[in-house]
Amino acid sequence: MAAKPFESRIQDLIYNVDVGIGLWLMKIGLYLLFVLITMLLYTATQFRGLKDPAAMDAAQLGRNLATHRRLITQNIRPASLWYLARKNPAAGLRVERHPDIVNAPLWPVALAVAFKLAGTSFVVDKPSTVFPPEQWVVVPMGHLFTLLTGLVLFFFGRRLFDRRVALLGVTLYFLSDTVWRNSISGLGLSMLMFFIVTAFYLAYLAAARQPEDGRLGAKGVLLLVGSVLLCILAFLTRYAAAVIVPALAVFIGFSFRKKGWTWAIIFLAVFLVGIAPWLTRNVLVCGNPLGLSAHLALNETDTFADNDFERSLKPVLEVDKVFRDLQTKEMTGLARFYKLDLWKTGDGLLLGLFIAGLFYRFVNTPAHRLRWCLVLAIGLLWPVAALFGEETGRLLTLCWPVMLLYALAFFFILLDRLQLQARLFELAIIVGVSITSALPLAFALMPPRAGPPYPPYFAPYVMHVSRMLTPDEMISSDMSWATAWYGDRTSLLLPATLDDFYEINDYHRRIYGLYFTTITRDKPYVRGLMTGPDRSWFPLLEGRIPGDFPLNQGFPIHNMDQLFLTDRERWSRR
């Protein structure tokens, strides 16, 4: 076959660029460029270091897993020492190679793999405001899963409704301040969002692709297996993500024509089998399937203000009092969740459209049922978030991408019913809604730029203090997660009382440094420090160090914001 003349090949190339595959590739390239610029601009203006204790805790777990190949923590809570000692009293307080019994494992595992693949060095010769492993590994990991979620969301929206809902949905997803804030948080929320959105997508496909006879073929089974595996991964990323499992089981039960509830029970059973190994590990280590994490509901109660439960070496737990405390916290938390957290889920106008759309019945039956199962998941998360606080409440934002699709579907239904004659008017309304939805992101990108998360976190200060101790010496601090991550030192969370400090120091493991920050020093002077739960620490904060206190040398940091105490003058050699 003779080759085409050169002129014909040039014409074919021009045709492809104008209307063929070349135009398609050009559009995709420009869209990816838009997403990349948004991602880089948000990171450059908003990220100055990790802000959340849980993010630093997970990061140090990932580093320890990459280094020691074991899930051990340098962020040691007194309550964790107590809890492990209850399981094995003969072993005493286990400070060395302390197993983590608070966090779900998957995000630290993902960080450990990323640290290994990137060949990350945690030794910083010249401390900078932004810790390099955060900048080059932790944040990019979040961005990777944010991009993957956007890709899944496009296919989900196209299958659930149509191409215009999918395209506008993924565009507004990438223009959401909530999405990018989760992406740079270091909390693993982007990875969890990917698991949840994809689990909903696969469950929907299994229901929507049923043949007429209602039999679930091999493809349907594979889709359900994929969905339940993603639910398992979601649970192993954050325990509270388990709320999506009963919601999806209900969806399966109502949506499958034959043996729907049988498949729902199988779905639940496979999920339980999948998480059983990790729950068994926790039982073997500490005697509780969820470790210490369930007990953290006792924080911020009448008995344990702030994080005082974690700081307690010998917490007194009376059943009646614990029940009353949790009941009070649950009721106040439910009110707070409704008044505040619920309305932070997504961008205001679209959230309103989603809620209004609940009163509209979609013709697509699986889509209609999936929406109510999504509402069920949110309803199940409500009491959990009320007990465990704002950090768990943030999980509500993980449902936002799917809520966004339903909001836009209802928006286009309203728009079509206007029967606008001019296409320009319709386009103007779409652009107006898009701009309104993107306003939170636009305001975030405007000056002034975000500064370091101080107080209390400033990596150079933490590194400076931590390096005064040798790697085998333990430090105690009111932000032990930060000294564990930035300082790479075994870090004891500041005990609730000075007596607890003495017990650990005198009988279990010597403490060589005591690091107070604004977390303690900014507490109410009278109700918090003089007469409150921290009154035993008040003399030290005032500079009145007891004669028998082992750490009697020290210096203030940053205009008395912080205070470091140690056993001898260590700074003269620095």
C-alpha cells in the first residue's frame, strides 16, 4: 500500500488538531495544567508545616516503620503506659519500643513506603520553617490521592448522571478549599476520601449493571469485592470510616433484585474478616480491639478537660461518672455538630442544593437509593463525631465529592426547567454558581499568605531543644507529637500531675528534658494553672523549681512563650 503524500499527512495532522484526537488531547492537557497550577499555588501559599497533632503522630509512626520495620511510637501517652500495664502488670510501664495502640495503621504504612521509595533523610543540618520530609513526601502523598479521587469522581458522575454533571463536578472539586486543605493536612484524609468515593462508585456500578433476571454475575461480584476491600482500607485508615459499611450494606440490600440482603450480609461478613487481623493484633497487644482509641472519647469531658485523659498515668474510671460524662458530651457534641461541623462539609451554595435536592426523586433508582445511603452514613457519623470531637467531625468532608455530584444534578434539573432561550444565559448561571462555589478557595489564596503554625509549632525551635538531648534520652512535653516528629526523640506527653512525672522518672525511665509551650502556658491563669488540673505544674511555669526536682537548669524561648528545663547546662556546647 502506497504511503500518503506529504501534503495529505499534513492535512490529516491539522484535522486531528482541529477536531480529532489532537483537540481532545489538547483539552485534557490544558485541564491538567489548570489542576496542577491550582495545586501548586495552594501549596505554595497555604502550607508552612503540619498543624495537626494527629498528622505529626502519623508521620513519626511512618518514619519509625520505615526505619525499624515495626509500628512503634515515640509519642508516648501516660494513659497508653497505663493501658498496656493493665494487660501485662508484670512488665510494668513499657517505655522502650512502645507499640502504638491509638492510630489506625494504613496511613503510617503508606508514609513509610513513600519515605522508603523517596530515600527520605530526616537529618536536617540547617533547620528551616518547613521540614523537608513534609514538603517532599507527606504533602505530595496527599496531592496524589486528591488527583486520583478527582479522576474517579469524573467517571462516577458520568455514570451516575451525565457528562456535564461529571465535568462540572470534578472542576468544582478541584476548586474547593476544603479538598486542598485536606490534601495538605498530612492527616491521610485525601487517601481516605479516595477509598470512600471509589467504594461508593463500585457499589453503584454493581447495582446499576444488574441484568434483567437480577442475577449477580462475575462482574457484579468483582465490583462488590472491590467495594468491600476499599471499605476495609478505609477502616484501616481511620476507624470512624466504618460508618460507610452499614450504609453500603443497606444500599446493596435494597438495590439487588435477587438475594439483596444475602449479599448485604456477605458484604458485612467479608468486611469483618478483612479487619480481623488488625483487631486481633490490638487484642494481643493491649486487650482491646480498637486499642486506646475508643477511650479518647473521655477527653474534653467534665472529668478530663482538654486531653487530660491521655496525660493521666492512673485514670480513675467510675462507671457511673464515665457514663454521665459521655452522655453530657454526646448531647453537647450533637448540637455542636449540627450548628458548626455540618455546615463546614462543603461550599455553601452547593451544600444548600444538595439538601434541597433531597426532596426530589431521581428517575435513576440506584442513584436515588445511593443518595439516601449517603445520608445514612452522615447520620451514623454524627453521634461518633459528637463523642470524639472536631477531628472526627472533619470526616464529614470526605462525603463531599459524592454530595457535590447530587447537588449539581439537582442544579441542572432546575436550570433545564427554566427553559432559557439563549444559551448565553444558561452559561452565565453556570459560571455564576461556579464562581460562588470557588470563593472560599479564592479568599484563601489572597494575601496575606499563611504563616508558620506558631504558636505552638515551629520546627526549628523543636529541633533545637530536642538536639540538646542524645537519641537515647527521653523528653517530656505538652506537644510530644511534635518533639517525636521534628526532634526524633522518645517523647512523653506531659503527665497530668507532677507526682505522675516523678513516678515515671524515678521508677521506670529517666526524663532528661521538660519542654513547655503555649499549649500549657496559654491556659487560663486561675482556673487552669493556679487552681485547675495543671496546678501541680504551676510553680515550674513561674520559675519556682522545687529543690528536689531533677531538671533544674533551663531557659525561656521566644519571649517566654516556651520554657525548656533539663538536668544540666547543655547549651554551652552548642
